[in-house]
Amino acid sequence: MSKSSLPTSVPSNTLLLRRQLTELKKRPLEGFSAGLVDDNNFYEWEIMIIGPPDTLYEGGFFRARLSFPEEYPLQPPKMKFLTQMWHPNIYADGTVCISILHPPGEDQYGYEDSGERWLPVHSVESILLSVISLLSSEKPNLDSPANVDAAKEVRENFEAYKKRVRRLVRRSAEEAYD
């Protein structure tokens, strides 16, 4: 369908999401792939992140979902791993907790500068690069953990933490090939 044949009722955020998806497919970046959960819904994306090389997550295949609000790009999407994860900055239910996904404005707890939080100039690509950076970090941010148990394990027994992550990586790779 050409742009000129699009119905005039298509919201501009749908056009923006369509453009971002087209761009990612045209120029894929190493480390992840993205697609729509349903071809008729640009607000729900399925993501596959490949564990970054030379990290604890290397060799893993991690499925996630990006859910965009109707207010996108003024408000950030939510990202949730569908593959089981063990990381201080990922909640036990898989929800990713990183600054770029926090609503714009001042942080009421004072952990983040407003410039670190969501800005409408961010894209799906910048979100996924931030998540890959999160997984690539040798020592996770423990200042305000989403998963307190994982943060405690990082602090008190890093070897046990690494072992648990490696088990999840193996399982994710096995599931990817099932």
C-alpha cells in the first residue's frame, strides 16, 4: 500500500512505528530482530535478542514483547521478556527496568536525570541497543534493582549468579531450536 493510498484515519504514531519496523528490516542490526505479533497491530512487537558475544548471555536467544502506548512517541513502550531472565534490572515477570523506558520528566526518587529517561526522539532501535548494553554490562546496576534477589546474588555470590544466568542461556538456546 503506498503512502498516498493510506486511509487518512491512520494515526501518525502507527506511521512512525511502520517506518521504524521497515527501517529495521531494511538495515537489520546485529544482535536482535523485530517483527509484529499481528500484522494488523503496530502496537505489539515480538523481539528476539541474541545474547551479546563475550557476555554471560552469549549464546542465548531471548524472546521479548514491546508494547507501545497510543501516546507513543510521547510516552515509552513497555518491554517484557517472554524468555525467563535473571538480572537485577529485569523484574521477575520479565519486565525490563531501564531509564530509557521510564516516562519523561523528573524521577521522583532522584535516581535518574530527566535526560536519561524517555524522550520522543528515541526509537525501537535505541531501546534494543540499550537492552543489549544492559545484558553486556559486566556488573549490573544495583542502585535501584527491579529484581532484588538477583541484585543480592550479584553482591553476595557473583559465581552463583553467573551459573544461574548460564543455565538460563542454555535453556533459551534449547527452546529456540525446539
